[in-house]
Amino acid sequence: DRLMQQLHNNNKLFGRCMMLACGDFQQLPPVVKYGTRSQCVAASVKSWKHWPQFEVFELDQQSIRNKDDPEFSQFLDILGSGVKFDEI
């Protein structure tokens, strides 16, 4: 936030630039070395003071990793391994 404010010479949140973030809150929580459960929750983006200013969009419940489409699942596994698009 501070860096974007400085770069854009604007004291608004993120220097008034639109930010896009993605993630899955049902995946792993933030890692806090030797942290308690409550310390991990406190480290979450949802605990950030600016969190209420974000607009959250949820994807449909359709699963990308579909057992009925093993070819696409294999494609995702290859992609996740770091292979470049032009090598697939």
C-alpha cells in the first residue's frame, strides 16, 4: 500500500490504483513460525485494516479439476510444474 502511494503520489489506498488479487481462503492459512492458531488468523489478509474496502468476487462452484476430464487435469498438473506455455 505505502509503495503504491509513494509511486503514484497519492495517499489513497494503493495510491488509488485498482488491485486484483486471487486466492482461496479454504486453502492453507498464512504461515507464522511457531505461531498459534490465533496468530495465523491475525496474519490473514482478512485481518488487515483495509480488508473491508475490498470487493470480493466468488467463482462458481464448478470444479476445474474434474475427474471426468483427465486430459485437462493432466494439463493443469503440467502447468503447475512450471513448464512454459510454448513447451506444452
